[in-house]
Amino acid sequence: MSHTIAEKAKLTARVRRLKGQMEAVERALETEVPCGEILNLVASVRGAVNGLMGELIEDHIRMHVVDPDKDGDADRAQGAAELIDVVRTYLK
Amino acid sequence: MSHTIAEKAKLTARVRRLKGQMEAVERALETEVPCGEILNLVASVRGAVNGLMGELIEDHIRMHVVDPDKDGDADRAQGAAELIDVVRTYLK
Amino acid sequence: MSHTIAEKAKLTARVRRLKGQMEAVERALETEVPCGEILNLVASVRGAVNGLMGELIEDHIRMHVVDPDKDGDADRAQGAAELIDVVRTYLK
Amino acid sequence: MSHTIAEKAKLTARVRRLKGQMEAVERALETEVPCGEILNLVASVRGAVNGLMGELIEDHIRMHVVDPDKDGDADRAQGAAELIDVVRTYLK
């Protein structure tokens, strides 16, 4: 995944944390912890998946489309910066 | 998790499938598959988490609040049925 | 809409505010304001729609299913309170 | 809004339809139609807002960042095409 070579360690850590959260849900189902707690665990997983998605999309824009901090075309750089802003807002 | 005793096997299978999907994302990051594929994998994870959340909420309503198929109070049963409909639409 | 007689004024005000936000988007399109601003306006609309949806679902639970503050059955009241919590978290 | 000069009529029509949907919600609240119907109306509004958001983001990418159908840089064009795919999947 070329756009994440630089950030690979960070993303991998994030994915492993998510896997750990899924394992916590699995254990919670097995040990029959109260339903409300499981719902909260899964809501956290959902937030974490959205956060990961947002980070992947931002990386993708920077590495494979236009990096607003590096592109020589000022209009395109601004367009990419606005796009990243909206991705962050949308997926927060 | 009392509301899922009946459905426990089904939910556990679903959570394990999700964990498998997370492992696929982890491998994809490690083997540097193309970025677009990883984005698609994570989008699928997100869909699966939403589906799990919807099923857990529906189970919770049926087991801990009001089961529309069993409640003797017709108005309350209808209210619960409408609520389940909206959860299904909202989290699809 | 029976579950909102009490809250009708509050909900109507909220819906009107949303309509006003849609009109702002319409004007922004017509006067060709910068794209980034329109994206932000529509992101705000989306947040407001989610907030309205969350409030309607919570009202529906309280009025048509189980009101956790009034139900005599302690387990069911707790189940409804947990459900409202998850709706609030999920739609925030 | 420069990125929508071409598509302005289409987007404006979409926003007006949304405003009409909000007015339907307002009337539904005023005439006290059943709660379940109002929930469905607002769920439709939410879907329409997501659709509008997706279209605006796609237009923004094409007009202000990289148009995959026109860009001379093949890698960047592919990156933008993948990004548009993920936006469509994500906001459907």
C-alpha cells in the first residue's frame, strides 16, 4: 500500500487496536456481560473504524492525488486542503 | 449478555467474521496492496460494524425493552415495531 | 405526531432551522460562493439532520415504547435507558 | 461555487427537493401524523443529504483537485478515480 509506507507503522498499530476491540466484543458476548456494555463496545469500534477510514482517505489524497503541502499548483493545493478538511469533519 | 443468549452463536460468528476482516486489512497494509483495495476493505468493515450494531440494537429492544411480537399492549408493540424498522433503515 | 405533542414547538423550531440551513445552501449555490464553504454548510446540515433524528427516536422510545423515567418495570426501564444512551452516542 | 457552474441547475434542483422534504416534515409535525411516518420522512432526508454531500465532494474533486477523466498524469488520475469510488461507496 504505497500511500502508507511512511505511515505504515502508525496504521498497523491502529488496525491492531481495532482487532483488540473486536476481541473484547467477542469475549463480552461469550461471558454474557450486560447488553448495554456490549452496545457501547461496538459503538466504540464504529468510531474507531470511521477514524481509520478518515486517516486512510487523507493519506490517499496526499500520496496519490494531491498533497496540499507540496503541490506547486496553488489552486489545486487549496482544493485538496478543503477536501481533507471535509473528510475530517465528515468522518469524525 | 442476556439479550443474546438465544442468538449468541449467530452474533459470535458475526464478530469473528469481522475480526477476520480486520486481519485482512492488517495483512493488506503489511503486504502493501494498492491503496484503493485497502479503502474498499475498510469500507466493508464499516458496513459490517453497522450491520452488527443494528442487530445488537434490535436484539436489545426485543429482549430488554419490548418485543413487538410478544407484548400484550398493542400500542407499545406497534411502537417497538416502528422503532425496529427505523433502526434497520438507519443502520443499513 | 402524538409522541411530540409536548415537544412539538421544540421540534418544529428545529425543523425550521434546518429549512433555513437548506436555504443558505441554495443561496450559496446561486451566488457561487467557494466550494469549500458549501461543503461545510452541507456538513452542518447533515449534523443537524442526525441530531433531529436522534431526538425523534428518543421521543418515540419515551412516548410509544417505554419511558425509563416512568415505567414501573425496573428491568424494562433500564433497558430503555440503555437504548436511549446508545441512540444518543450513535447519532451524535 | 465554481465547481458547480456546469452542474449548478442539477444541484439547485436537488437542494430544492431537500427543502421540500423538510417542509413535509414540518407539516407532518404540525398535523400530528403518526410518529413512525415522521421517522421515515427524516430518514429519507438524511439519505438525501448524504447523496447531496457525496455529489458535492465528487464535483469538488473533479473541478478543484484532479479530474480522473482529464488529468494527463495517469497515476494521479487513477488515484482520483479510486477516491471518487470510495466517496460514492461511503456516502451511499
